[in-house]
Amino acid sequence: MNWLDGWRRCTHASDRWLILISALGVLGPCLWTLRDQPERMVIIRDADAKEIQWPLDRNTVIEVRGRLGPVQVEIRDRRVRLLEYQSPRLLGTMTGWIEKSGQLTACVPCAVIVQVKALTSDGESSSPTGYDGIAR
């Protein structure tokens, strides 16, 4: 206990409080990042308005029915994109990879929509209101 007595003599009570608050300020965000993260899922809606849900961490290529023919959706490295389809302007493929919750891409001529959603452990959307965004 000899070192503790020396530390007490060298520091004032306000110094010890400042050290404690600084330590919490450094460790708090570290502990915050260790909490459970919601699982990200890919929601694919085809031309028949059928929904397919697939985990973003499983690599695959899914083929869905579009109005103009089959459309392929590639999921790789926790990202998703529409593979090239011969639609008039290739808008869906020009969007490229999406990976963040709430992002979406669509092939409008084929009526295929691909969206990334974060789902909690009970399968609900991680958004507190249930909406990803509101347009007016």
C-alpha cells in the first residue's frame, strides 16, 4: 500500500475525479461498440410483389422474376447489387453495391427492388418508428 499513499499525496481529489471521468470517456465508447448489432438482411421484391429475405453475410446469387425477364441479384462480402440486365438505361446496375441499412436499388422497368434492412433479434426493423424514411 506504499505506492497508493504516494499517489494520494501527489494528486488532489479533483485530479482523481478528472482521471476517472477521462477513463470513462475512453472506455465508454469502446464498450458501446461491443453491444449486439442488428443483423442486416436483404429484402428483394420481384415483379409479383413477392418478398425474399436473405442474410447479408451469406454470399449468393439470387434470380428473381422481373417484368422483362429474370433479374440476378448478387450478395457478396456483406454488400448487394443488381447484376447487369439489358434494361434500357441500366439504372439499377449503375447504382452499384449497397451495404448500409436503409439503402435500396431498383430496376424500374423490371419492377425489382432490392433493399438492405437491419433487423433486431426478434425480426423487427431496427428503426424505432418502423420507417426507414419518410417522403413528402
